[in-house]
Amino acid sequence: MIAVDGEETADSDEGEIVTVCAQGGLRMRKKPKGRYMQMIPDGAQLAVLEEKDGWLRVEYRGFTGWVSGEYCCKAGED
């Protein structure tokens, strides 16, 4: 699920672009609820590869990992 204006939307499709909507950034993890890999800044755009239980597998600057969909908005929406 992707949170948009505080509401969750339908599961995202592969290839969708989302924007990080988390002041202070969003942690990318190796797996859902897994070990921290790197911080992604607020406003960064991410390519969604997969969605699972509210977590998004995304690609960012050559890295692939998981982020919480709760802190992502559809690209172009705030």
C-alpha cells in the first residue's frame, strides 16, 4: 500500500515511480524490516520493483532494497 495524503491506496504496480514523503529521509533495508542499508532523502524518486505487505522493493541510485510504503507518495502528488 502507498500512503497518499494519509490514506492508503491500492497496491503499486511494477515500474511505478514513487516519491519519498518522510521528513528526515527514509531508510532503505536489505529486506522488509531487515538491516539498514542507506538513507534516502525526502523528495527522492524511487522506481518500484515489487510490493509486499506494505513494503516496496525499490531501486535508487543503482541500489535495490526495501522501504516502507507508508512513507512514499505517488510521484507528482504531495
